[in-house]
Amino acid sequence: MTKFKTLLSSGVFASLATSAFAVDYTAMRNDARVHSELLGASIAYLIDENCPDLSLRKFRLLNKAYQLQKHANTLGYSFGEITDYVDSKVEQDRFRSIAEPMLAKQGARKGNAESYCAVGRAEIAKGSFAGSLLAD
């Protein structure tokens, strides 16, 4: 999820400071909005990665990331903590492990670009969060 990580890390999620203490991310991990929007962004990223006809709407992604960052601040997390959470390989892998089966259930097949494009277009048509991050 390099593109997604880079987009989120640049600008909106600029790290202010890193704490020497371990941060408990339970509140962020269990927050329905954080989970839903990061999962939607993961789905959009995987579609973008596998479908040459669709692309991420980078400005919209940054805008949504900024809004989500503000929400995460209300949960008690600093900019740096939010960045660390989003950048975490563990969290990225966790979201990928949820997103990939969801895409497969909708018909996306590894190595088949058109199947990802079809899922992406369906997401755009239904106005899902993932679809709102994609452009045809």
C-alpha cells in the first residue's frame, strides 16, 4: 500500500513527534468510522493498483484523510500517533487481508485487470466510500 501510505503521510498526516511509549490504538482500531474509511481506502487502492482504467482521486483521498485525521484527534490521538497507525505494516496488512476477500467476493480476480475494473466501476456507480475515491 505504498501509494496510499505516501499520500496519507504527505501533508495531511505529517508527524509532529514520536513518543517513546507504546500507544494503545484500541480506540482507533475499534472506531467504526476509522475502520470503515480505512477499509474503503484500502479497497480503492487495490482497485487502483490492479485496474489500469481507474485511478485514485488523490485530492479527494487527501481531503477524506484530513477529515478522518480530525476525527481520530477527537479520539485522543496526536498527528504523529495517527501517522504511525496508518503507516503500520501490521495495520496495512490487516486491512489488505479484509479488503482482498471482499473484492474477490465481488468478482475481482488476481491477474485479471478487467475484473478489478468491473468491481471499481460498480463501487463508483453505487457511490460507496471506495467508489468516491476512484475516477474512471
